[in-house]
Amino acid sequence: MKVAILGANPGWHAEQLQGAIQARGHLCTLLPITQLNARVGMSPRLSSLGADLDSFDLVLVRFIPAGSLEQLIFRMDSLHLLEARGLRVVNRPTAIERTVDKLYTSGLLAQAGLPTPRTIACETIGDALKAFTALGGDVVVKPLFGAMGLGIVRIEDRDVAYRVFKALELERAVYYLQETIPHNGCDIRAFVIGGRVVAAIERVSDDWRTNVARGAQARLCRLTPEQEALCLRAAQVVGVDYAGVDLLPAADGRLYLIEVNSIPGWKGLQTASPVNIAEEIALYLETMASQQPAKDERCVLPRTVDA
């Protein structure tokens, strides 16, 4: 098996994956997604640092850094073209697009009947202030695209809301507001691979934010049947091969889906869990590779266009 890992600068997660894949006797190359070179009618059709991505059996997307709209579209369209040629991309570009956008994720989960916090997204200060009131005057404002709890603000005062929204206006940001769910300082991160939960932790914090990156403590936990079923259903709805799924047990006993991350980190989880996450992903990739057609059997997948 020959695997390409696409990311930015090599980091802990990419190196863990590369080590786990190579330990199983496979070839694995780390390549920057920021140096893609796409050609039409010429070879190689898609490369990074001169490496022909069509020559790999699998491409795993580890990280997509921030960039201009054109840069992000170029990277995602390149992944779509790879997949259309029959090469397996993990996670699929469609799944990444569904989960990198918090509104898209929340909407899909809610439409599937899964429990998510009430959410309002809009583009004007006036609508954002109306949303603040409609959601009870106690909201969590999040960047539409973001991770590790960065840029998340809880607002309980209308004057503070106005000042925050005014600052976001300067960034031409989309206002994404969720109702604040009272909880007991703990949420759950479950790691799903190939339709099963391989490990889960509770993230415990004195703060209302429970991200390990912000100082929360990771504690190994065993999911209830309800929690496990919810995680697997969420992963299925957004179409991921593997993901980090965040659950929030509310203070009133209800359970909410907070996030499905298609490019999840697991450093905090690994400190508490005996399961080797990188090795589990490598095992899953082996299964994927065994189901792939040979390189000379790949064909362009039919694409449908709405009239």
C-alpha cells in the first residue's frame, strides 16, 4: 500500500500516522497540500513537490490550512478530481466540506433528527442581535470555520453582543450563534473509525469550554449504548470514514451533538486511552486499499449536473 498524507508542515499527527503506516510495511509520504500543482491534458495531473498523487493507492487529508477563497476551492476541487479518477481520498472531499462548515454540519444533523443546540446564522448585525434575543440572551458565538475552541465567545449581555458583532462586521464574518447549553463542566470526544467507536474520553474543565487545547483534562470513558449510537449515526449522516464526534451531556440530562470533525486531532485522547489511534487508522486504510480497484482499472466516475 502506498499512502500520501496531505497537510501543511509535518506535525505530531502526521508523523504518528506515517510511523504507524510504515510500521505495517507500507510506503507513506508526507506532502504539503499548499503546494499542489494541477495539470489538464498533461502529466502528472496532480502533484505536490513533484510527487504524482495519482500514483498512490490512498490519499489521507490531515490538514487544510487557512487561505484565500480561491486557494481553498482549488485544494478541494483537486481532491474532488482525484476521487473522480477512482483514487480513494480519506476523508472524502464531500465529507470535509460538510464538516468544516459548522452551519452545514448542524443543519445536516438536525435534518436527520439528531439532537443539536438551536442555532442561527446570519450576515448582518441587526439579524445577529435578533438572534441573540431569540436564543434566550445567552449564546455561544463561534467562527463558522474553526477548531480547538479558538475564537469562541459566550455572550450574556446585549451591549457586549453589539460590540462583538461590530468587531465581526469588520472581518465580514458570518454570525454563527448557538444557544448556551448548561452543563457540568464535561463533554465527550468519541473517535469513530470505519463505523465503530474505537476510543472515547471525557474532557473536564472549570471553564464552560472543554477543549483539551484550552486546558481541559482528558479522562477515559465508556460510552453508553445511546451515546455510541448517536456518534455512529452522526458520522454516517455527514459521510466520514473517521471523525472526532463531540457530545455534550446537559445539566438537565439531555444529550446534544456539538460537532463532527472530519480532520480530528487525538493528542489529548491518546494521553488517556490505551488504544493507538494512528495504528487504528492505518488498519482502516489497509481495508480501504484492499477494496480499491487496481490503478489501471480506475475510471472517471459519472458526474450528474442538475438542469
